[in-house]
Amino acid sequence: MRQTRFETINRLRDVFGRSEETEHVIDWVQDVWETYDLLVKLVGRECAHRIINAMDVCPDPGTPDDLTSYDHINAHANHCLLN
């Protein structure tokens, strides 16, 4: 079962601690969710998902097509947030 947004925010606080920096990140995440919700209303869920997950640069010609649109800087945090 997927986490709710409320659970995700609480998990961010657990993983990164209760700090001003964490609250800024949470604000940005909430802005992304608000933008995503608006895009879903305007262009549909599938297109909104493609827009939000678009890569910021074009891959090299020799690069596989299965690239993800995010960086695994903190694998532990990603694992906790995505499960």
C-alpha cells in the first residue's frame, strides 16, 4: 500500500530530523504536490506524471533509455520514502 502525503511528511521528519531545513524541503514537496494536482486537472494523470518526471537534460546517445529522473544521493532516505 502506498503512503499518504501526511505519512510521507512525517517520514521526512523522521529521516532528516526536525529542523528548519527539513521544513523548507517539506514546503517544496507540498508545492510539487499542489502543482501535480493542478496538472492532473488540466492535462490528465498520465501527462502530469510525464511532466513531473521529465529529465532535466538529454541523455547521451549511448545511454540506456531506462534512466530515472532523480538522483540517489541518499539511498536510505529514498528507500524509506518509497516503501
